[in-house]
Amino acid sequence: MNPFSLSVDELVRKARAVRRRIVLLNANSPAGGHTGADLSQVELLTALYFRVLNCAPDRLNDEQRDIYIQSKGHAVGSYYCVLAEAGYIPEAWLATYQHADSHLPGHPVRHKTPGIELNTGALGHGLPVAVGLALAAKRSGSARRVFVITGDGELAEGSNWEAALVAAHYGLDNLIIINDQNGLQLAGPTREIMNTDPLDAKWRAFGMAVCDCNGNDMADVVRTLEQLTPQGKPQVVIAHTTKGAGISFIAGKAEWHHRVPKGEEVTLALEELSDE
């Protein structure tokens, strides 16, 4: 079970704390960061690590633990902030993000960071590995579930759809795919670059059980994730989010895909995220 099991109100406060960490993390990075992508998935990661996932910092090698894979590896900044909040890594490490010899590189690296299950960053690789892990769990009789967050722009990679065929063929109902559908990627709107709509119909055609939620509404995220039950097929949650969610001058702007707050922007962002 999850060691935190926070209430929705507690999760909302935790997500706000994670967003403050993201601002400072990226502002201090010598190599930039992906602020918009970090912010869009905060509610999803917070709900997973503080309520849903059966895993804990003291059970990193537990063979029955749930597995989480950050397929959109460029959004590792928010992942690190959640891992620090949850006690997987020391908070002091956040100040070293992307510095020389840091434990926190610009994409997830398993042997550098406790809690990371898979090296990702080359988009389209996370889901295929998640399928393999889910299949192995099924065949070994493990009760573990495998969760993976993908970006919507990432779904232009054909490897995702090959993996979907395999997942459906083997009835991997222990696999939960969460699409962070924020509608924007590096070069602009996803629909203009490589349109995947209607996304729900595509996943269903590949043999998935599909639902959706407001991915930046904590109550909706929790309700959706907790109502998932094995149905003999893989499960997809289409999480409708806003890139840069939570900070007014970042939200919905494609230029913040690979940009970090500096100077007065840091102060303004932290003021918006204040608990007062």
C-alpha cells in the first residue's frame, strides 16, 4: 500500500509545494529545463506517489512494489521534486540539478537516482519497456501494477503503438498508461505537428480500456485513478492538462517547453504559489 495515503486537500497542498520546488530547481539549473512540461504533470505525479502507488523509499527492491515509468523523460524536473518530497532522494540534491557530477541529470538515469526505474528521454521507449515489465509481472504471478506517463507529442512515435498491440494481445490489465495531453510540444500545438485525435478512439481500436480526466484537478485525478479496476485489457487515462499549469504567465505557452524562470519571473511565480 501507499505509505502516505494523503487526502485530496493534502494532495493539493503537496502539489503546490512541488510546483515551488520546480520553479527553484529550474531557475538554478545551468543547462535549462522543461518548466512547462514539468508543471503539467504535477497533479498526476503527486497523486501517484502520495496516494496511489504501492511503493516506498524503503522498498526500492521489493519485488511486489508498483513500478512507475516517466516516459516523457524531459519532464524529469517535477519527477525529482516529487521524489524529494516523498523521501526517495535528499532535498539538497535538488540544488544540483544538471550540475557537473550531479545525481540529477537532465533525463532520468536509473543508476544515478534512487527511485528511478528506467532511463528515459528518447521518446517512445517508456511504454514498450512498461509493457515488458507488466507481462513479466503477469507471468510471475506478481500483483504489481505498472504505471507510465507519456506526453501527447510523444505518441507520434510508432514504438508506442507497437507496444499497445502487444499489451492488448496479452491482456495486460496491470498496465496503466497515463497520457499527459497538454496539447503543446517544442515546436507548437501538437495537433498541428502530428495530430493524434481522436486519441480515445485510437486507444480503443488498439484494444485498451479508456477513460479521461482533468489532469490538473486533483479530485478528478484521484477519483479516476482509484476507480481503475482490472478488465482483462490495458488501461489508458487521457489526462487533459495545461502546459505550465499553476503559474499564470507560463500556462498554455509553447515557448515554456524548454525555458526556465529567471530574475523577477522566479519571484512572481513563487508569489502565485504561496500558501498564504
